[in-house]
Amino acid sequence: MPTGKTPQGSPNDTRTLMTFIILAVLFTSILNMFLSAVTTRKVEEITYTQFLQMLEEKTVDSVEILEDRLVITQKSQQSPEEQGELHYFDGAQRYFTGRVDDPDLTQRLIEAGAEQYAPTQNNSPILSFITSWVLPFALIYALSSLIMRSVSKKMGGAGGPMSFGKNTAKIYAQKATGVTFADVAGQEEAKESLLEIVDFLHHSDKYTTIGAKLPKGALLVGPPGTGKTLLAKAVAGEAHVPFYSLSGSDFVEMFVGVGASRVRDLFKQAMENAPCIVFIDEIDAIGKSRDNQIGSNDEREQTLNQLLSEMDGFDASKGVVILGATNRPEVLDKALLRPGRFDRRVIVDKPDLKGREEILKVHGKDVKLDDDVDLHQVALATSGGVGADLANIVNEAALRAVRMGRSKVNQSDFMEAVEVIVAGKEKKDRIMTEQEKKIVAYHEVGHALATALQKNTQPVQKITIVPRTMGSLGYTMQMPEEERYLMSKEEILDQITTLLAGRSAEEIIFQTATTGASNDIERATALARSFVAQYGMSERFDMVGLESIQNKYLDGRSVRNCAEVTSAAVDEEVLRIIKECHEKALKLLQENKEALHRISAFLLEKETITGEEFMEILHQEPQKEE
Ligand code: ADP
Ligand code: MG
Ligand code: ZN
């Protein structure tokens, strides 16, 4: 993809250049003055008559004839033997006098036995100009560019030697993004709402003749990795217009006013290149609501104000459309969202099953797929995954195929890649003691059994006790048979029971508890809490909303909306649910202790078993009874 900095230099560049030149001239002048002060340190001015007198007295050792003056070096007062070897850096007294048009000068010098230095190399005007002006200039330039580069790097600017921090907005301009709607899968609704913008950029006259005003801006809202940035590029690609983008954090600098001037620059360039798309990524970095802040941020406020006034000021009929992206729409300032600014909201949500399959297809196009690849299965296994995850899974699968020395990616690569994304890479070299392995096996089979023995659960896909790099010592993978959007009360309770069954198995078999269950406990508790406080499923609190989620698109933490006392009561209710589910898990496993032993032994031997193998052993009638 062709990328580049904006072509034309801003007026600011000329200003910096001027500053630089003035500084360099000053510095060089001072340097020259200093140098001449040093070299003329021991030079004293005398009159021409005095000089002639010195010649008569034969005290002159040498005379240097310069353009405008004569520099006279006197014979040293030391012993006469050394006199001949004296030169002028040996501390002899030196004088100078103005150069008088004296045709007899050479004759006089010869008579006086003084050596004569005709124009020395110092006299070449070009050379002296170079040494005293050009060289220092070059030196200063090299130095300052070195310093500036490191400074601007620190400040996050991309400026070259001439940029002094300010206004080096990293405006990322692309003539053609090369991305089209075909590259964005599973976001049909979002694409549809953006189609109008594309059409507007194509035929803006069609709209203006009727008198229709098109939205100046649209805000792409959704969780990270769902393809917001990609969609914005696709809009530019579909409309064949240039794409100007800046990230919200680029605006926020340590100096007040920098952000605002970047906004100005961005809009100025965009207007010059209309029609085009201006994309402000992560707009919440500047668009944060101005109230409810402890200690307001001047810089951000100024930047935001500038953005607001630019959005009001520009003429939309020219065909400039501003797209913003954020995953925290609720923190945005109301002024940004009012009609005439980002008044359109395009939701870019996590893809559903079909969407995931399509995204996998889009990315699968770039790799060689084997015949056995079933992307539908992969999509099923990646519930909750976003576009970025899926792109990553396809790549991981391809990497694994290369590692395995295959020329095509097959289904096992995909399933392993899913696990790598979920749980990390296998850590075959980790050595666990036999006892630890046994505990992990029983723990995992506990989960799997609880799943299989309850009605409202998803089937087991795989059980493994091979440790993974992301900390798990083993895990039980479940896979839904179809995509689900709702979860019933019964399903939640069954899931909590399943989560607690791992530890329950440890308790039944080993009469102890290990740290391995911490993640299960965390998830079970969170579920139970939502059950009570968000989903209104407990009898005690009926349908009172006691908590709300803060950053919906960032899996944000919940905020309590109730009194301290009620909150304490919620904790009690959560405790009751956990206890009940724990009891249920213990009971289930006690009743099926024989199966627990049987399957755990099999798992210990095989280390990884599939869901089918699991079901087969589970339904095998115990041999003794037959
Ligand atoms: P966001 O800006 O929403 O955080 P990006 O647009 O940067 O996400 O997406 C990151 C990468 O994930 C993209 O470059 C693309 O490879 C992949 N991706 C995300 N969503 C999709 C999608 N809907 N279709 C195809 N690829 C996607
Ligand atoms: Mg993005
Ligand atoms: Zn567990």
C-alpha cells in the first residue's frame, strides 16, 4: 500500500528555515569574532612610519603582506644564534599596520633582511569564506538535524531535520487505499449505511442540486478488532478518493495548542484535496466529554474545540466526509454527536456465525486450503471472536502447516490455531509430577462430566491435560452446535455448575483443593453476579437493575447502581447461588464417580481426547456389572 507524508511544505516549514538561518548566522559570526580575537591576540597596531623605522633598525623578522594590512613579526630579543629560526607562533611580538601603496616596499624589506610572505593561502577570499562561513554552517546543520531527529522521535513527531515539534502532524495520506467492501466481511449493515456516503462522494452534485445535505460525519462504533479502520479505508477505496487519517492520540501532545493546530492542518489539507475521506481513529482520545473530569485537560479541550469549529466551518458540498472510530461512544462529548457533526452512528459489532465464516473465507483466500477444511466448524469454535482474531487464526493455521512441512493448510491446523489463540501454545516440555497430572485430569473430566450430565449445556469438543503457555494446565473445550444469542436462566446455572465441577472432582477424589480452579471460580462468580444484578433472574431482587456495564464494547467492568446495603445483599445472593451449584456439581460427580475414574484414567494415558471418545467411554457400561 502506498503511504506517504503529505507532499507540500506548510508555511511553518519556511518559518523554521528562517529561524535556522538566523541562528546559524549568529553562531558563525560569534565564532569568527572569537577566532580573530584569538589570532590577533598579540598583534598591536603601529603606524607605517613606525614600521619603516623598525625596518631601518633591522628588528623586523618577517612581514606578511595581506590585502589591507601588513603583519609584522619582530625579531625575538633572545640570543642572536636563534634569531634565524624564529617563526611567529613562538611568542615573538607582532604588529600590524595599514597597507600603504609603497612601490619600494620590497626593496626596503630586502635591505632590512626581513622575510616576506606574499599573499598566503589565508588570503584566498573563496577559501576563507568557505572555512569561516560554509563549514560552520554545514556543521550546525548536521548537528541540529541530529538533535531534532531525536527530539521529534521522542515527541512522537515524524518530522525531518527542519521540524521543530510543532505541526508535524502525522497525517497519513493515501491516494488510494486499495481496500474495498469486498475485503470487509460480516458487516453487511455497516456497509449498507456507508454506501450512501460512497455515493455522495461519487456524485455530490446529484445531492446538492436537490438541496439535500449529507452527513458531514459518521461515527464507527464497535469493539476493537471488528474492522472499523478497515471499513473507513474501504469507503475511501470504493469512492476512489484519497484517505487522510490521524489517530486521536496524535492530537494530544505535551504542548498546549499543538493538537488544535494539527486539526487545522488536517482540515486544510483535506479541503485542498476534496473530495476525500478524513478519518479520525480512536476519537475518544480527544472527544472525551468535557465535564465530569477531575482537573480539566486544557490541551484536549482546545483540540476538541478546534475540531468542533472545523466541523462546523467546512463546506460539506465539496465532498469531504469525516469518519470517526471509537470503542467508547459513551464517553464522547455530546457536542461531537449533535446533528451536523458525527450525527450518524454505524455500529460495527462482533460478527455472528455467518459473519465469522465469511471473514474466514476472505482471509482464507490468501492461503492454500486443503480439501478437508471446514470453515463453518472453525466459525462455530470461535464464538465471540472478532475479525482481527479470525485473521490471526488463519495466519496461525498457515504457520502451523509450514511448521509441519505441509504445502496446504488443513482442518487440524485451524483447530489447533483456535486453541493457540484461546489458550496459548502447547508447552510439551513442562514437567508435571504424576500426582499433579492426575489432579489436572480429574479436574478436567469433572468439568466434562458435569457438561454431559446436564441438559442445558454445550457438547464437549476436546479434553486435554497438555499445559498451555497462557497458564492453563489443561482444559475442556466446549463447542456450541449452533450460534446462540440468548442464554436462559437454566443455562447460566448449568454453566456455573460446570465451572465449579473441576474443583468438585478434586474434592471428591483427593479430599483437597488446589489453586488450579482460580479461573473457574472467577468466571463462575462473575456469571452469578450478572445473574443477580444485571439479568434480573434471582427471585430475591426480581428485575431490579443493580449494575450496569460501563464500556460495553470493551468488556468493561460493571458499575454498582444500588445502596451499600443492597450491595451486601447481592453478595449474599451470589454466595447462595455458588453454594447451590457447588452442591449440585458434587452430587452429580458422586453419582458418577465410576465414570469419573474411568475417563480420567483414559485421559491420563492419552493426554488429549476428543468429544466423541469422551462420550463413548461415558456410555460404555461398566464391565463389572455385565
Ligand atoms: P478496529 O479498527 O475495529 O479495531 P481493524 O479494522 O484495525 O479493527 O481490524 C484489524 C484487522 O482485522 C484488519 O486489518 C483485518 O485484517 C481484520 N478484520 C477485522 N474485521 C474484519 C472484517 N469484518 N472482515 C475482514 N477482515 C477483518
Ligand atoms: Mg482501529
Ligand atoms: Zn477448571
